[in-house]
Amino acid sequence: MAALWQIQVASVYIGAVLGAGFASGQEIFQFFVRYGQAGLQAVMLSGLLFGLLGPAIFFVCRSRGFSRYQELLNGLFGETFGKVMDGLIIFSLFVGVMVMLSGAGALMSQQWGWPPWIGVVGTTALILLALWWGIESLIWVNTFLVPLKSIICLAVALAIVIWTPSIEDTPVVPTALTCLAGWANPQPASTEPSALLPDSPALSAFLYVSFNITMSLVVLVALAPQVRRRGGYTGAAAGGVLLGFFAYLLTTAMLRYVPEIAAYPVPMLFLAGALHPWTGQIYAFLLWLAMFTAALGSAFGAALRLAKCDQGPAFRKNLTGSVLAVCPFAMLPFADLVATLYPFFGYVGLPLIMAVVWVTIKEIGRRVATSKPFFTIDR
């Protein structure tokens, strides 16, 4: 059972981060590939940060007795600034659901010729079904889907690294997919990066980890009360390291096509199609899976925040209201908006990760001084 719990924790962590921006390659391109070989070092730094910060959030929540992310924010920043951070995170959760639904509609329309509303409505229904039983269903859905999409993503990226397909005769990705390119901060019609992105690869790695931790904070804190043994910390650390490995492999694959790849709004989908048309279709399915699991995390976080519980009638009511509220906006193009918001959330999240690290160091120092074990709680 300990091994299963580790896999479940790692899967939920990876599922919250490995979204459509990641799988499309645009997120990886903007934060890492554009720095060239230095981007590989930044990727390794991000993997280290993911591997440390996931367990650190669990540790802070367990040691201080926090079971809701508002308690964590208030404990880290005080009540006044904690409310400001709370508002920003709530906003990011609704934006996350909205953009993933918009992308699902666009992908269904472009790749398979279905009306966009079918993608939006169908994905909405699946989100509600998958989360209807609360946090337990979130854990089990991620336990099944995250390994599946990880295997597809890794297999395609590894195939690109090994065979290095030619892109000279591959058709350009249709412009209808440009809405997919803006999920993780890119400028879809330009090779120029967002003005909010730094010149330093190391700072870019911190921003990348920061905005992902900010977007997945609610889910991580919700898992913290169930981390009653070392396996939970191990699962979070393993999930973080795997995220770094996935990002490293995608970065390596795309670096082989710089600068040409910068012109494509969905780099990994384009390269998958260059391998073989069927590979492109499979990778398109992966993109939908990535949208779905990322939307699950954001929708769960929004419902949890509003209902103040992770299951039951109140949770279901707020889940339904949250997802349905953003559906009408999911038919709009949000690329430019998100291209600015995602780096912004990265800067907003920097105080969060610094505060988590500081409190973790203080708590470990206190336990060393009093000879208390690290993995027990005080209350």
C-alpha cells in the first residue's frame, strides 16, 4: 500500500503540472529551449526545485497543522497579505479551467473537424464526472491517466531525439492551432518571448517552478492531511524529479530544431507529425489528456476553495457552478491574455516558494534542536 500511495501522490503532483502548455512544447520552449544549451542546466535546476518544494509544502502543512491552502497562506504571510495571495490563486484557478476548455474545443475542431463546442461541452462533462466524488476520485483518475500521458509524451520525445525527423517537407501547423500556443506564456505568432520573461536561464527556471507550484498549491495542500507516513514525501519528491526529467527530454528534442521550431505554435505536435501522421494523431490525443488533467486540478481547487470541503453535496454544487461559469468564456481566444498572465503568476509565486523554503528550514532547525523526528506532527 505504501508503494501505491507514493505512485498516487507522484501522479497527482505530475498531473497538476504536466498540462497542455507542457505537452505542447510551447511552455518548455519559452522557459528553457530559447536559452540554448544553458536551458538544459535550467531544466535540471527546475527538477531539483520541484523535487524539494513538493515535499516541503507537505512538511509545512503537516508540521503546522494546515489542512486548507488559505491556512497555509495566512500562516506564511499573515492574514492581510494572505488574502491577497488567496485572491490571485483563485483567479489563476478559474483562468486555468477556462483556457484548458478553450484549448479542448480548438483541438477537437482543428485535429478532428468537430465543432469547438463539442470539445468544450464534452470535456466539461468529463471533468464533472471525474471529480464528482471529490479528492478520492481526483487521486484515482490521475493515478490512471498521468502514467498514460507520461508514457506517450516520453515515447514521442525519445523517438524525436533518436531519429531526428526532417521537418523540411512537413506541413506547417495550421493557424487555427495558434490558440494552443499561448497556454504557458508564449507569443504564438512571433519568435520573440514575452517581455515578462527574464534573460537569465536560472531565473526562468525559478519562474517556471513558481507559477506551476502556484497553480497546483490547492491540490498539494489538500493531499497534505493524508500524508501520514514517509511514503507521501517520497512520492512528492519522485514526482518533482520526474517532472524535471520530462522537461529535460522535451528540451533536448526541441533543441535539435532551433531556430526553426520557434516559428511553430505547437512545437511537439508538429515534431510528432514529422515522425509519422499517426504519431501526430496520438500526440493530439495526449494534448487533450494534458488539458483534461490540468483542468481537473484547477476545477478541484476552485470548488475546494468555494465549498471549503473536498467532497459531498457542497463540493459538488460549487464544482458544477465553477466549471459551468467559465464555459461561455471558453469559446473565446485567450492566447494573448494567458501569454501575459502565466509569467505574472510566476513572479507572484516567488514569495510563496521563498516563504515555504524559509519556514521549512526554520522547522527543521527547531526539530533538530529538540531532537524531534522530521516526519511527525506536533498537533
